[in-house]
Amino acid sequence: MDPIAFTIFGVPVAWYGMLISIGIFLGIILATHRAKREGLYDDVILDLALIAVPAGVIGARLYYVIFKWDYYGQNPSDIFRMRQGGLAIHGGIIAGVLAGYIFCRYKKIGFWQLADICAPSIILGQAVGRWGNYFNQEAHGTVTNLPWAIEINGEMVHPTFLYESIWNFAVMFFLIYYTHKRKFKGQIFLYYLILYSVGRFFIEGLRTDSLMLGPLRVAQVISIVSIIGAFIAMQMLKNRKK
């Protein structure tokens, strides 16, 4: 597939950026609807997005650059060239959540309440944005003869971007469904961390372009830490409610 969707006044517009933008837009719509049902003021999600979205993009790029410093240290001018990809979702989540926490403190809104509202939107954005990897022919898996394999550089490989997109959509629907059954604020967001991390851990094992920290795949390490941290936070929130 051509990574360029179209050209405006000689400026190429990449599918990668378009799909990330579409994911963000759909996430904002969903979160706005959920925020209204929670009784928050009308523009709370838009106000949050003005801070969290830029923070998330910067965090995602910074995270990627740090773990690819052997290349970017020699090519610093490429740090700001994101048209070809190079955003790590874990960095985006970390930066976005930190921005959201600061926003909640400033606006005097419960952090866990807003985190629950936004959790389905975050993973919706991830599900849509993953298709940008398809157009860039990246984030694919190892060679396979499965009937749904895709061809990359003359080889039939696992479409790991597709696996993760499907998993993310499934998690999103579960989070929306379970919202009516939650027992304490923060539970939906913590379920998001756990379920996304479980899927990412196994899917990452199939990828050929993982960010590495020595012999370890960074995404798998972060996934394990996220699962453990989410279970600990869940127990703390349960105790606090009691």
C-alpha cells in the first residue's frame, strides 16, 4: 500500500498520521458522550484533549527515540521526522496519563473517574491507529503460512498490527459494557491496563521490530509491570472504598 493518502498543495499527507488523527477524533467523541453521562461539564474532554493529546504524541515519540538512540544519536535531525512512523504507544500512554492527572488536579476533578471515562477512548484510538502500521509496512510479525498472512518485502508474515487492532476493539467493547457493573472508580481504567497488556505481551512475541532493552522486548517488560501495577492499584482502591 502507498503510505501517502493524498497531497495538498504539494505536501504529502500520510495514512499513518491520518489514522492516528481519526482514532483521536473518535476517542474524543466517545469520551464526551461518556462524560455527559457521568455529569461532568460539557467541554471537559475537549479541555483535557488540548493537553493530553500533544503530551501523548510527544511522549510516544520520545519513548521511541530513547530506545532507538543508537540510530537517532547518529542522526539527530531524524528525531522530528515522524511521517515514516516511530511512535511507541506505551510512551504515549504514560505521558497522556500524567497530563490527565495534572489536569484533574487543576480542575478539581476526580482522576479515577475521568480515567474510567477515557479508558475505552484510549484503546479505540489504539485500535484505529494500528492500521497506520499496515500502510507503513511496519509492526508486522514473523514469517507464516497462515491463510491471513500479508506480504511484506516478498515474505508472507503475521499481520500483528491486525491482531492487536482486533484485540483492542474487543477490549473497548468490554470496557463499555462493564462500566455499568464497576464496583469502584478506577476499575475500568485498570481493567484497560490489564487487558491491553495481556494482549500486547503475546502479540509482541510475534513481532520482528520490537524495541529492545538488551535481550528483553521493552513492550513485554512494560506489559508485565503494568499488569502487576494495575492489580496492586485495584486492591488499594478497593481498600480505600471500604
